[in-house]
Amino acid sequence: MISKEQIIKRFTSYVTVDTESDPSSNETPSTAKQWNLANKLADELKSIGMQEVSIDEHAYIMATLPSNVDHEVPTIGFISHFDTSPDFTGANVKPQIVECYDGKDIILNEAENIILSPDYFEDLLQYKGQTLITTDGTTLLGADDKAGICEIVSAIEYLINHPEIKHGTIKVGFTPDEEIGRGAHKFDVAKFGADWAYTMDGSQIGELEYENFNAAGAVIRVQGKIVHPGYAKGKMINSMYIATEFINSLPRMETPEHTEGYQGFFHLHDISGNVEETTLEYIIRDHDKGHFEARKEVMMKLTKELNQQYGREVITTEIKDQYYNMLEKIKPVMHIVDLAEEAMIQVGIKPLIKAIRGGTDGSQLSYMGLPCPNIFAGGHNFHGRYEYVPVESMIKATEVICKIAELVAAKDN
């Protein structure tokens, strides 16, 4: 059995190390403090008996657990990221342990009246009677994705200590900067050497994902003309008003707060400006490739129409693709999804197969030649003060990793 106490100890030792990434940095990793956990993880992998442990100049960690069977078995990998989101502070994380959760409000911070309540976060009620790890209300927790790292390390350690469980060669990879979209950018797929892999980066227990958004970012720059407002008639062009026209011309209900499931969206996530110049920053998301391309075309057509309306180029729009739906690369190798589903069933978990309303390192890695579905890590309410993870979910994720390794070896015997 996987030790509950060991899972808690390992996980809390990871989340108390600040690894927040920084999208404004051009370095890899984007913050020097990510090295603190990266070096700790490399040392830990060596200490539990992993081989070929390496950490490169960009803090990418790789390690190998050799096969313990005498027949040829596919090499599989498990991958997680050690950075945390810049959306909310990850400094001075003080994890709180809630034993035998009673289904009622959890006071995260009495002084600031911060409460984790099932009245708002209904998923909590799934975990009555279980042990939860929460924040103290002043930071995020970091279960995204330190829970995944904890599960991978714990599973590998368990396999090393239980050689009676047969498995092929297993590769482990830990990456920086996933939260700012760069986790796979410098991942050496050839060096990793796996036939396929799984990211342990999903949310609630049972999640199994092999579809994600197609993603692009758009920057719209609006040029105005400033003159003295007392003498502005027929002369001033207020870029903020034109920017407002652009915003209001996009489908109002196709935004994140009005969409779910397979529905795509336009998301205005940043705006800055004055009379002379206004900049809008959008992300564009859609699971369907055709709809994705159409969304980009809508923005370009709107730009053209507004320029025609004003009789000059008042708007420029630059759109850059970010990542694509991994489904295209997973379809030819669906047996790797079937394996994960079977592993979950065998350890007593009901698989929840759904599309990711986002992206993972796995989506980019799949297009780099490493098919990489995503498996639950157990956490909820990522990127904020209400983040929590049930310990029992982490234990089950650890069991799933071990079971996948066992099934791969058995199916190829």
C-alpha cells in the first residue's frame, strides 16, 4: 500500500518551496527560485534509486527506472511541472491538513475570514471523510502540479521497493514554466526516449483527457490622435472608443464566463490605453480546428472593417498560434488512453473522460512526437487561495501510475 503519511510529507515539502513562474522573463526557467525545487527533485530521484538522473541548463529533469522484465516492452514516461501559476502568490505556502473532512465550511484564515465552503465549491462534498490539504487562505497551494510530481516520485519509489511488480523501462520528466505556456519548449523528446507518456496534471480523481483547446493569442493595437480637448472637434481620434467598438463587435456570449464543454471563446485578458493608443490582448480558444480558424478570421475581418470605417489604418491585429488539440496526435495511438482507463478501473476508479478547457505540456509534446494524454493529479480550485487536494486522490493517482506500468509489461508479454 502507498503510505498516506509519506504522501503528505513529500507533498508538503514540495509546496513550501516557492516556484512561481514569470511570463515577463525571457529566461528558462523564468524565475531563479524554480532551481530550488528542481535541484531538490534531482537529488531525491537519485536517493530513491533512479538511474540516468539529469538536470540540464534550463532545469529540465529526466530520470530512468530500468525494466525488470526479460522481454521487450514499450518505454513509457510520466511528466509533471514544478512551477506554480503567477496568477496568485506561491510564496510562504503554509499547507493545512484537514483530517476526516466533515462536509462543512473549512476556515482557512480566521483573521481574514477566508472560508472554503461546500456551499460555493460543491466538489468538496465528494470528499467527506477524507483527508484534505488546503491553503491558509493567503497563497495558492501548488497542487498544480506538485501533486503530480509527488505521485510520480512516490509511484517510482514503490516500484523500486516492490520488484515483484513487473514493468518495462519508465522515464520521468519534470519541467519548469508550464504555467506560462513554455513547459515543453525546451523538452528534449529524443533524449527522453519514451514511446509515449502521460502528464499527471489533471484535476479531480478519475479525469483522463486527450483533447484540449486549439489556442492562439491576439494583440490588437489601436492608434488615435490626441489634440487639446477644447479644440478637438473634427481632429481628435480617441483610441479607447475605437477599442470599445472592437470589443463590443465580438460575440458577447462567446467569452469564458458564458461557455463550457466544447464551446470555444474569445477572452480579453488585458487592456491598457489612452487617447493616443490602446492595446487589447486576447486569447482565442476552440476544440474544433475549423471553428478555431474562423475565430481568428472574425478578428481579422473586424479589423479590416473598422479601418475602412475610419478611412485609415487605426487598428493592427497580430495573431500567433500557441498550441493545438492533441486529439489529432492521440487518435492513431488510442491504446495508450485505453491502458490508462483500464488502470483506473482496476484500482477502483471511475474514469471521467473529458476534453480539457485549456492546454497542458502534453498537448505540445504530442506535436513534438511524444503522444501524451493527461491523467488526474487530484487537486481542485487551482491558481488561487481556495485550492485544495484530497490525500486519498493522490494515493489513487500513485496507484494508477503503478498499474499502468504493470499493464504495459503484461500486455507485451
